Amino acid sequence: MARRCPTLCSDLLRASDLCVAFLPLSVIMKVLILLTITLSVVVAQKRPQGFQSEQYEDQQQTAAAQETQPRQREVTTPIPIIRFDKEQGNDGSYKALWETGNNILAQEEGFLKELGPDPDQEGGVINAQVQQGSYTYTAPDGQIITVNYVADERGFHASGDHLPTPPPVSPEVQKGLDLIYAGIKAQQEADEREAKEHPESQRNANQIEQDYSGQYKQ
């Protein structure tokens, strides 16, 4: 299309000369308008190719410049442990304390807690690991945060001034909860007395529960 453009323009100009010589003025005006529209279409078809080529070259130059620029390496400053103490007892108890260079201080101690007799083992007891301690750190806004926690057979319980607290329980609801807890505790105590007085019936009850769950026991 680019090679034919000069020839087409010269042909159109030659035709315009003929129109001026032999055609009326109104027809000449229409021909000139038609020539203007035709030339505009030819130029519009030619320009995007050059524009796309220039845009592609600019993208190539930008990509090459980015590749030649040295990449900045991210530097991470390690946080040192400036203190670590631990004492381990033979009975499963321990004490530990550690402190870091960014003002984190933590301490924890653990011990075995006896929960009661083991129904599956005569003369045995059930023990649970109890962990309790605290840790302190500085929040991004500068506030000193301290958390105290206990982890035992009832789960993990944390407390701190920054933690939200639940609303108080009404006396009526608290009375109902106390009655439920007292009933559960009385039932547990009755089961424990029954197990001590009739250990054979307790083993049979455990056997029935295991058979019901689909497990086989010799």
C-alpha cells in the first residue's frame, strides 16, 4: 500500500485537472471533497504501522534498561537471643526463660498434674502436662504487651490488659451454670466410687463402650 500511494495520488491529481477543465463547478466541488476523503483514508492507513513500530521499539528499550540496572538486595537483620536459661527435672517438670534483642521476654514452667486413677490400668493414674508462663513484647504503636497463659487439660487460657473481656454473666444464668456443674461433679464422684467398689463392672462398661465404637479388644 505504501508503494502505490504516490501513484494513486498522481492519478487523483491528474483526474482533478480534467475535472477542472470540462466539468461544472458543483461537480468539481464534489470531486475535490471525494479526493480529500480518499487521501485522508490513505494517510490514516499508513500512520498506525509506524506508530506501532515506534511503540514496540520504546518497549524494547525500556526492558533493556531495566535489565541493565543492578537489582537491590533485601537485607534482613537477624535478631539475637541474648539470654536463654532452662532447668529440667526428673519428674517431667521444667523451667525456661529467654530474651531476644528486640525486647521480647518470655518465661514458662511445666509440670505433670495427676487427674485421677486410670480405669484401664489397675493401680495406675492419669497425668496431664500443665504449662504456664508469660511473654512480653513491644507493639508497633509502642505499647508494652504482656500475656499470661495457662495450658492444661481444659485447654489454653490467656489473659492480658490488651485482650477484650466478656460481659458479666447475670446472677440467674450463673446460678443455672453452678447447678449444672454441681450435677456433673456429683455424677463424676459417683462414678469414681462405683469404680473403686466394683472394678469388674467398670471394666465391663469400658468393654461395652469399645465394642459399640467398632473396635475389637481381646
